[in-house]
Amino acid sequence: MENRQSQTNSDVATWELPDGAIARLGPGLISGMAFSPDKASLAVGTRVGVWMYELDTMQPVTLFETERGMIHNVVFSPDGKWVATSNADGIINVREIETQERVAKIQGWHGGTSQLAFSLDSRYIAASGHGYGDIYVWHTETGAHVASFEVRVTLAEDERLPTRFPLCFSPDGQLLAYVSGRTTLTVRNLKTKERFAYLKRDLRKSGHVYDLVFSPCGQFLAASLQNPTTRENLEVQVWNIDKETLETTYTDYGGTRVVLAYSPDGALRVADVYEDKVVMWDASRGEKLDTIEYPGKHRTEHRAECISTDGQQFAIATIREIRVWCAGAPAAVPPHPVPNWVPDSLFFYQSDKMLISKYWYWNEGIVFWDVVQKQVIPPPIPPECRGKRCALSSCEELLALIGESGQTLEVWNITSGTQIAELTEHQSLITTVVFSPSAEYLISGDVDGKLVVWGVQHWEKQQAFIGHTDPLRAAAFHPNGEQFATTDGRSIFLWNVTSGEQLGSPSVDSTFVAQYKGDMRQIQRQTQSLHKPPKYLHSITFSPCGTLLAGGLFGGIHLWDAATLEPRMGMILPERCSHVGIVVFSPCGRYLASGSWWNKTDKVSVRLWDVATGENIHTFWGHTSDVQNLAFSKSGELLASSSYDCTVLLWDMKPFTGS
């Protein structure tokens, strides 16, 4: 059960939390947005659920659809009564806006829904899938099937699928337009199911259709086209559907995509989206209306955009913020900052009052969270970094980051906010970096399997050698600081930090059979899987006392004796939770936490284990997608988990560990 929060609770980090969690940091990855018909609200669909924002202040007022999350689309009915969502599992839910009660649940496509559209009278809802598949229409209130239209296209070798499959209803609700092929658009009569118009585009300009919209009179259909290779705009076409002819072509838009809407008087509004700006146009008059600028370097930084049905409002979500434009008052809506990418590395610091999180491949991707206030604070350092990982020294002064090129390391002093070293030994992308317990050494590994040991005092290379033939996935120091372990996913090696000598390699094969703890059926399943190729190891860590080495892999958790490298114990997880991506010991060493990857469950598990017995003493269900990393606070009272859903959850450990 989820803890439902009243909309009067202003602490949004505590809304709709899973059991055992005390805070959610971040709204989740944004994937869809929609303006309400009254222009007062903006619905933002994320991997957590749907956040409803008040447009005047850009403050969230409610959160819903969190049972599964992983929202792909959100759309309002024109009468303002319903809101419909689709998720990654292909489920379409229709809810009353006022009560948030679900009135219809529809099974769409298992691969997810590309686009949703309401008819103007709000009676029907139509959807397309992520591919050239059938188009479906349902009754809004009952979810009853109304119509389906077949789409069959065989992809050529190496042909890329479009990013979207748009569709739209005519203003009178009698016609539905949709993409029916590489170069064709089809308009169907919903009542007779007959084809009303068949629009065949020029083969020389056969780009993917990004957006579709009917004119208010219903006679014209506008389509924006995107280059299938470069993902840049080709042109905007306006078709006369009665004559099945191309009426007008606009080619003046140079962004990466174009979003369309018609004003009530029939003027075509165009939002031309670039990497760092959006240019708003009145296409019918060839008039530039406004330019919305925002920080941006790459098109991958854009997560979603939407335009109101009359073209008077536009919103864009980047990995940093949500920007909203309103015609006639472009500065009226303040930008809303949101970390909108995948967090990975996690470190508590400043007596557990702060949390550092590193976000995937995001320039300026280090986020500092105030744990008490549950909000982002200005970072003390301004690096442009990439990669998933960073490392914090035990003294909490040094932060090592993968540089913008991906092949260098930058070391920053958090206290002074200055960069103190740049390390350049690697010629390939760096995948892992970790400080020794005393901060005497820093080790880094790359995709070529190369390991480098750095001396922290003078930032000099101490050792450099090929430790693995495959990319390094993880590394961990022994508490004594004299040894460290590395894994490439297939094997684990133990090394001497000063000499670079390989000390041993623990087995991950069938020698663990006698050490497994868990349900007998699960043990049998795991034993049978050991005869297959080795499972990937994703995480390794030493216990605080240094007696155990733990590894999380596809199949469960393995514990080895850190001195002899002999198997000590294996923990088996339920089959749909068995892909363990991360393991970490509690500060006292009595407990081990593990985070799994998603495998067809509503939520993903974070499990707490008794190290002595191998018992799974508690399971937290909160994230909607893969758990990327875990970190205990130094007191052991909190556990932080980062996820592919683009949030960090803080879990209360006191009821389970007695911290």
C-alpha cells in the first residue's frame, strides 16, 4: 500500500511514498506533458507518476498514477473532465480529474503507447503503438472497444523506426487521421470505418511524421516531418483532405523537431525546437512570435514538449528544468528546475545531512541534496563531467569525477570549490573510480580493462596495467587499504595496491551450490542456471571488518571469504527480482542491502539481508525501474537508493537494524 498524501501537504518529497520511505528526491524522468483545457494547469508524466502543476507558480499541487508509474503519455479530454495516461506496460488509464478516480483501464500495447488523443466531444480516445501497428479507438468512460484500423509495414534492413506515431481527431469527431505507412497518412470515418482520405507523400521527402493536427474547419491536415537519419526537421506539410492534395509546404524551420497547433481563427502555430531554444511561429503569416532560450548542448537533453490546442501555450522539459511559454506574456511563468536524468553514484556527507548524487552523462551532473530539507542546493563545484560514477574521499574533501571527454579524471576540493588535479592516463572511456579508505590512493578503470593506481599526495601514477580483457564494471577497496578488487562482469580479481600483483580470483560457478540460502525451488532454479554461461557481476564490495567480499550478479548475491576467496554464502532472490545490480554493507557490517533490476513487476525491490544467517529480513518496494546504486548513511539510520526512474529514495533503517 502507498501512503497517500493530502494536496495540502506542501512537502512534495513525501507525496505518495512507498512504505518505509521517508523522502523522494526528484520528480522522475519526464516523458510527457499536457496543458489543461482551462489553461491553468500543466500535467507532467514521469517514471514516478503524473505531477499536476499550477501554471501561475509552476508549483506541483498533486501526484497520482503512482501504482505503476513509468508514464509515457498524458492527455486531457477537451471538456476538462478526464485525464488519460499510458505507461511502459501498455496500460491506458482514464481518470476523473476532480477525484482522480479511475473510470477505465485499457490494455494497449505491451511495448507501450506512442500517442494518445481524445475526440473533441471527449467521448472517444485513440492510441497508437511504438511501431507500425494497428490503431485503436475506445469509449472513454467504459473502455469499450469502438474501432481498430490495421497498419502493416515491413521494415527494410537497417531501417529506423519513427520516434512517434501521431494521430488526431477532426474537430467534429467524425474523422481520425494517423500514420499508415512510411510515406502515407490515412483519414478514417469512425462511424462507417471507411477510408475518407489517403495522403501519399513524395518519396524524396519521406521523413518520419512527428506531429499531426486538423485545422478548425476540418478541411486541412498539417504534418511536421523529421529526417529519419539526422532527426532534424524536413518541412511542414498542409494537406487538403477533401481533395487529397498537398496544399502548402513550409521549409523555414531548422530545429530538431516541430510541434503544431491551430489557433481558433485557423492560423497554424509552429514550435520549432532546437538544442538550446524554441522559436514560436505563426506559419500562416510567416511571423516569428517569440524565442524561448534555455541551457542546452545536445538534443538528448530534451525530454518532452507540448503545445496547447490553440497554440497559445508551449512547454518544454529538459534534463535541467521545465520552461513554459504563454502568448503575450512569455516571462509570466518562472522556469521550474528539476534534475531530470538518471542518478547513479551516491554518497552521504557532512554528518549525513547532505547527499551527493552523480547523474548519467549529464554536464553539470553532480547534484547536492539537503537531506533534512529534501531539496537541491547550489553545488560548491562547477564541473562539466560525464559518465555514471564519481568517488568521494573518506575525509569528504575530495571528489573525483570523470571529465567531459570521458577519458580524464578531474579531482575537486569540495571545501574550496577548486579543481586540484586532472589525470590523463586513460585513452578509453573510464567506467569506474574509487578512493582507498585513507584517501592515500585513487584507482580508475576503463572499457579496455586498464587499471590505474594514482597516488593522492602528488597525483602521480603509481601503477598502470591491463587487469581485465573486458570493460571494468566495478572496483572496491579492502578496509585495510592494501588490496582492492575489480570485476569485468565475468570474473573478480584481487590486487595488491602497491605492487599491482594479482592475489587471486574467487570462483562464481557451481562451487556455490552448497552455500545457497533461500527457498528450495529457488535454489534448484539457481543451481540449474549455473550450468549456463556465467552470470554478469554488476557490483562488488567488502564488509567493513574486511572478512567478506560480496558480489551482486544476475541470479543472486555471493559472499566470499576475503582472505581465502572461498565461497561463504549465496543468497537467492525470487526469479523476477534476481538481477542484482548493486550490493552494499551497512556501517556495522551486520546487514547487506541489495538493489535489483526491473523484470516485469510493478515496482523494483531493495532488500535488506542478515549477513550472519542470509535471511532476507525486509524488502522495500518503491522504484519503478532498475536500482542503480545504494548508500548507507554513516549512522546506518538511512539507506539511499538511486534508480533508472530518475529518483533517489531515502529509506528508514531504524525499524530493521536498530540503528
